[in-house]
Amino acid sequence: MIFGTGTDIIEVRRVEEKLARTGGLKDKLFTPREVEYCESKHRPALHFAARFAAKEAFLKAMGTGWSGGHAFNEIEIVNNALGKPELFVSGKVREFCEAHRIGGMEVSLTHIKDLAQAVVVLERHPTAEAAVRVRE
């Protein structure tokens, strides 16, 4: 059963400028694996912006936004071996997902020269044994 859906779109330039002028912001918004992935790309800002949009979309799908003390770096987007982005959670976001039996988490990312967009779908499992994806 669908728990919630969220979408977000952002201008790549805004993310690029904010990261360039605000020290420590990358660590607040992204996990070390996300930073490593994005910085390995020709245009890192495209990939940072897409992940930022995914984190916003995730919070929208939760239906909580920023309330509850959820942090952006508790939501991680990592590409699998085939290049498909996958969601992993930790901290308060993980606690929320466990409490609401959210186990299915899907994300789609896209970006062009100036814009990045993401869509997130969260699924509620019928039993309390929902498997939340976690990165240790």
C-alpha cells in the first residue's frame, strides 16, 4: 500500500552556489558516499542537486517535512551496480519508517543543464516486520 509520494525540482545553480559559499553544508546534507559519488562526476552540482531534490521529495512523501528533527543526511541515495538509485535511511528518519512500517522506498532522479528533479514513493507494509533499507 502506498504510504506517500513526493516530488521536488530545484535549480542546479542554487545548490551549486549554496554549497560553494557555505562551509560544512555538504556534510549536513549528504553522506560521505553521496559526496564521493557526486564529486567523481564531470558536473558534480547536477548530482548534488538531484540528491537534494530526492531528500526534499522523501520528506514530502513522509508527510512531515522538516518536523520531527529529521536530517537530510539521514536519507541516502546510492546507485546500485546497474546505476539505479536506491534509498537508505538512518537516525530519526529510520525510526519514522519503522514506526510507520515503511519498507518499500523508490526514487527516480533526473537532471538537465539547469534543473534537477526527483520523485519518491514510500510503501507501507501490512505487517510490523517491514524491512527498512539501512546503510551501516
